[in-house]
Amino acid sequence: RGRAGRVQEGLCVHLFTSDAEQSPFTVPEVRRVPLEQLVMRTKSLHMGAAADVCADLPEPPEREAVEASVRELRSLGALTPCENLTDLGKLLAKLPIDARLGKLIVLGLCFGAADETLTMAATLASRSPFLSPLERRTEADRSKKAFAETNQSDHLACLA
């Protein structure tokens, strides 16, 4: 594939699914995912205002998405009103996990509930354990109820 037509006459055959043919380029990740981690990284590197840094990217995210991420980080206590990292923000910027889950873990450690909060963070960061194939739905519902027992929460059922 790499040499066909470059070093000598040749034939290059590309095998793509019909979906790939319709959209030749994927949307850049910076436009598809929450930007909290990117904002915290730029802040930890002292690169300036988050919206300005993101605007300089080759394919920048929407300005509203960056502003929403900054608002979210402020509400989590990771950023000050002047967009500086707080002590919590500096810690969250080092963690390779969503900021909300990072704060859950940090608070769990502070309150002596490390195992529980790590389990909950792992559960929330991955696919729901309660998804099941249609043909085994009844069996899955029985299993879910057994985990839940007296708890009225999927989170507590996961913890159990």
C-alpha cells in the first residue's frame, strides 16, 4: 500500500466500511470529550486563560465547551474565580481520571473510605454492570435485586 504509485506504477486498494467512506475524517478528540483534564493541564503548565489556549489549537473546541469546563472545575473547587488551580485542582490535575471521580477519590481518602470510593469511581468510570442481553434479562434482574437487597441505589448495589 505504501509504495504503490510512488516508486513505480502500481495499484492501491483501500478497504473501508461504508461508514468510513461517508465520513473520511474522525472528529478530533478535543471536540468529542469533556475538557476538564485539558483545562487543568494547561493551568498546571501556566499557559494562560483556558479559552485562549484552546483557541490556538489546530482544531479548537467550541468556546462554550471550554467555558463550561471552567465553570465545572470552579464548582468542584479545582479552580479559583481567576482560573488558577486550587490545591485540590493541583492534585486532580495529576490524576489520570475525570475530575469529578478524582474529587470523589480524594474525599474518600480524607474520610477513611478509600476502598468504597475507589470501587465507586471504578464502577462509574466503566460500563454499567447492569447491562444484559435481552434473552437473559430476567436472570440479570434477579441478580441485580440480590445485590441491591435492601438498598435503593444502583451505586450501593455496585458497592455490594
